[in-house]
Amino acid sequence: MTTVSQNRPTAVAPRLGRGSAPHKAKRDWTGWKFIGPFMLIFAFVLIAPVVYSIYLSFFKDQLVGGNSFVGFANYIQVLGDSKFWESLGRVSIFLVVQVPIMLLLALFAALAIDSARLHFPAFFRISIFLPYAVPAVVATLMWGFMYGVRFGLVANINDFFGISLPDPLSNSWVLASIGNIVTWEFVGYNMLLFYAALRVIPTDLYEAAELDGANHLRIIRNIKLPALRPAIVIGTIFSIIGSFQLFNEPNILKPLAKNTIVTSFTPNMYAYNLSFSGQQYNYAATIAIIMGVATAVIALVVQNRGSRKEV
Amino acid sequence: MTIRSTRRLRRGAAALTGVLALGLALSACSSAGGSAETGNADDIAKALDTETTITVWAWAPAVEQIAKDFEKEHPKITVNVVNAGTGNDQYVKLQNAIKAGSGAPDVAQIEYYALPQFALSDSLVDLKGFGFDSFSDKYTDSTWNSVNLDGGVYALPQDSGPMALFYNKAVFDQYGIAVPTTWDEYVAAAKQLHAADPTKYITNDTGDAGFTTSMIWQAGGQPYKTEKSTDVSINLQDAGSKKFADTWSELVEGGLVSPITSWSDEWYKGLGDGSIATLTIGAWMPGNLESGVAQASGDWRVAPMPTWEKGQAASAENGGGGDAILKQSKNKLAAAGFLQYMNEGDGTQTSIAKGGFPSTVADLNSDAFLNYESPYFGGQKINQVLVQSSKDVVKGWQYLPFQVYSNSIFNDTVGKAYANKSDLNAGLEAWQKATADYGNEQGFTVKAGS
């Protein structure tokens, strides 16, 4: 047995380890054939670009002086870049405030629709979900028009009631306005995620609870919420990723608020503008890698915490 | 998510095409032919008599027609005109193609403010090699100066934008306001108008890099200096810059400029209903007013740009640009032939007919041009004002070799002053610092401040 594996140090098939006869040791490629096409695409569209980005992040290509290897200099520079930290801080505030609000709204909507106390639950389900079907670009344009203080909905409300609402695109309100758009877009998606999880709870659990005299709040607390935990973890992870990658909404609102939404408003916008208007591809790649790692770490932490509680 | 992955994909693609282009470049070394970077009129004529296809990136409306006329004259040449975006959108694509080593057009439209960036990074062909430096007398001083960089000629001017004051006469008459001839009078008019009707503003401004640099230009500022193509100095607090910022801050701080962004729907609406009463802008504006603000036909007039010293005429260029030949081009001789036709030959007439304001002296001084009475402007001979402005452009202005990026971060810095209605000088200093940081980052030696 040991000799076999020593003779074939590269063989990975576990069968060999079983000490079977040599003629059975012939490698079986069937599995690889199935997974091959996927691996090929995976390598091309995921591995290769990531590796290339990492490669780029170790260089510095200047308009004067050309390309040179700089080691970790780009990483050190990003970590000391106040614009990067400002943008990261901005999406972090966004994450801490917007995500809980959105998930609570989604949870409330899912529980309400699942409670069987609503008339026309299908109508509510589809109408809450509908904004998700609107492309983010269109949704942002639409909200951008509504936010207008001169010709938009805000202007109309001001005129009609003779009041003066704060400008939603001014410095102090713009992040909240973007949060409002994102919440509007994604409550439906998360609601559906939670609702699907609620539907798979066996109904006999409810019957048993009712026989034991549990009221609705009790059922929610002791049956529905525990059953929802995996869905909530997934929803949270998606939302964290979404927040860190915030790009569409601020980038589309920028022409309407060019003095408040700066080119480094979010890390993604910063990387985008660095590479496409500043030709700083290497620096942008570094930011992308750092953000990718940071997002992955936070998502992992959330996942671990979420699943630990579940046990 | 999508942005990130497409960005990575693009990088991957860029690397691939880069490798491919390297191979092509190596194999192309042997066959010089049409890709020569020098040649006389005969060489160009010969190239135009050879089956060739050239690609032109331009957004100027006249180029399509010019290409058709050119193909008629030279049947062996095919000209593909591609609108790769206006201004900055096109520069981004152009810069990416240059970086990738392939995919750039033979000829590209480049505005004067962006030209140094492409010329000094060695992406453009020096047109002296084709003898185009002999055209210097045909163009106005300011436009020729804009394409003449570091001893080379990197584009032929197509249009120009000497500035003038476009004003809504109906509004000025209604409130009995005199047309300002100095910037002090302009500020006074702004106050008078806004006091008379709080919905009306002298102009709109939410912070525009092109406008700001042109205003500093007129005030005699020379904030950017480039020597030996890599030694740059920036001083956005020199006398001219300060003069502009001090005066304009008064308008911004006092809320006397309408917070509407140029080229937006609201802007056109404001120009039409009198709530934006003036525009200080390039001479290419009349066509835009005629098509975009048709309802105000007859209301608008053109006056010389207000000055800093009473009676001392001065103006600046705002916008306008030329066309350049890319080093990547494999058909440089044919490209040169087309370029000459478009911006020195018969193409100039097509440009003018399509609303472009010429940069060629002969056209500017032709009687037909000077005496044209514009019905939109109530029969005023507007070109007399505009041509005079082209003669009054202050000399000695230079843009940065990375002006495109610098302008893209204008609103991150000076924009804050607009958003907070505070002093523009502080914004200019922040802009100077961010710009200098970028320049140093890109390997230039940048000296910021006086």
C-alpha cells in the first residue's frame, strides 16, 4: 500500500490508497470531463482576471517613466490614502444603517404575507417584489428626478404645501437618499428570500404550537425566526457585499449632484475613476484586491457567527 | 459586481491584445510604406492613390459629410467615421487603446485642453514631418499656439471658441439693466437682476473646470507651466487666478448664480424663460442656442466679454479643438491627406456650414462671414463681435499635460466651495494640491504654488 502511493506521488485518486490491484489504479477521468467545461470557464473568467489584478497591483505604470515593479508599495499607499478610507467609511456607515433597516422591513413584509391574515397576499408579494425587477439604472434615474428640488417631486411637494424640504442631494442628505433608493430596490428581493424560507416550515409545527396554546408572537419567536436564521445570514451577506460594492446609484446620481458625490464617493467609484480617467490601473487594481479581501473576510465572519448560533 | 468583473475582463483582454499587438508590431517592422511618419506632398498624394481605409474618431457634426466629400475626391480611400463619445468619453477610450497598443484610430478629434496629455505622452505624430508647420499663418494665433507644443505640431485646428457674453436682451430691457462691460459691472448687474426678480439669475454655475480655466486665462493668469515636457508648475493662486476667484466668489457666496448644471434640461429651460440671463461662453454657442432654445429666438444678443480693466479688451478661448494623427496608425500618409483636407482644405467650409466657429484667418475675415446677420440674434452681425474676440485672446496660456484628469476632479475640490457657497480660492488651492499629487504620482516633477 505504501509502496504504491510512493511510486505515484502525484496521483490524487483516493482509490489507490485502498490498496487495490494495480490494474484498477488506472485513473478515471469521467469526473473531470463533467467538471472540465466549468473549470475552464471558471479559470478564464474568475481565476485569470484575479491573478492578473494581483499581478497589476505589484506594478506602477506612469505617464512619465513607464512601467516598473514596485512590490507592495501600492498596498502601503492605499492603506495611507485618506480618500480610500473616506470612501470605505462612507460605505461602512451605509452598511450599518441601511442594511438593518432594509432587512427588518423585508422580514416584516415576509412575516405579514406568511401570516395568512392579509387579503390578496399574492398582490402584496408581487408589488413589494416589483422594484427589484426594475433595473438599478432606471430606478436611480427615476428617483433622481423625484429628488429634484426645482422640477422634481420634492419641488412639487414644497410648492403644494408651501414648505421647504431639505435638498435630498445636498451634502448631508445624499447618503440617506441613496440608502432610500437601495432599500426600495432590494426589500422585495430579501422579502422573497425570507418568504421562501418560511414556506418550507412544516405546518404540523404550527398545529402543535397551537395545541400547546402558543399565540402568533410566540410562534414567530420560537418557530419562524429560528427557521429563518440561514436565510437572514444569506441576506446579510449579500447586503454586505452589495454595500461595499455600491456603485450604480451614486455614479448615476453624480451628474445631478456633481459637487456632493465626489469621484471617490465609494471604493468602487474611486477605483473606476482612477483607472478610467486617471490611467492608474495598478493603483485601482490594488484597491479592488483590498476591497475584495475585506469583503470576503467580513462575509466569512458573518457566516461563521450565523451558523454557529444555529447549532 | 458587474463593474468589477467587467473591469477585470477588460484588463485581461487588454493584456491579450497587448501581446497580440506586440507580435503584430514586430512583424510590421519590415513593411514601412504608408506608416511613415514623414513625407512631402507627393508622398501624401501617392498614398491617397492607394487602396486604404482610415478610421476617424470624431464627434463634430461636420466630419461625416467631410469624409463623404473626401471619398468622392479620392475614390481609393475609405474613411470610417466613428463617434466614440464626446470629449472625455472619447479620451478615455483613446487612452485605453493607446495603452493596449492597438485599437486606436488613425485620426482623432482632440480638444485643445486635452492635446498636451496625448502629445507629451508620445501618442501623436508630429505633423512637422509632413510639412504642416508651414500652415501656421492660416490659423489664429491662439489656436496655433494650442497645437504647437514643445516644439512640435500635434494637431491641425478645426474650430475655436473665443469667448463672448451672450445675454438675453429682453430680460435686460425689462429691468432696465445696462449690458456689463467689466466684471464689476457684471456683479452689480447680477445683484440688480436678482433683487428685481428672485427667480432670475445673471447666469448659472455649479462649477465647471473649462469655464474656470478660461476665466483665469482672460484675467491674465498663467497657472500652468510645462517645461521639457515633464517639469510642471501649478499656481492657481497667481494674480490672474485670484482676480477671477475673488470676483466670482462674490457671486457664488451671495447665491447670485443659478445652481443649474450646464447642458441639462433645466439649463435649456432656464435659457429660454429668462431665468438664466447671460452666458460667458465660446463662439460655438450660437448654433446650440438656435437648436436648443428655439423659443427665445430674437431675445438673445452677443456682446464682448466683460473685462477686468475698463476699455482694455481681453478674451480667452473656451473649448474648441483640432484633429491629430495617432502614432499607432498604419496609414499615416493617407491620414495626413485627410487631415489636411478636413482642417486646411475644403473641409473647413463644411465645418463652418455645420455651425463650427472657424480657426482659419481667411474664413474669419471673409466679408460673407463678418456681415452675416443672424435672425436668431435679431439680425445682429454676431460674427463681428466673435471675430474681434478671437483677436483679443490673451497670449501665453498653457494647459497641463494631465489636464483631462485634473478637470475630472475639479468638482471634488472646487465643487465643495460651490456646494457650501464659500470662497473659491480655498477650492482652487485644494484642486491645485490634488492635481499636483496626481502629477507627481505619474512621474512628472510638479512644483505647486508660487
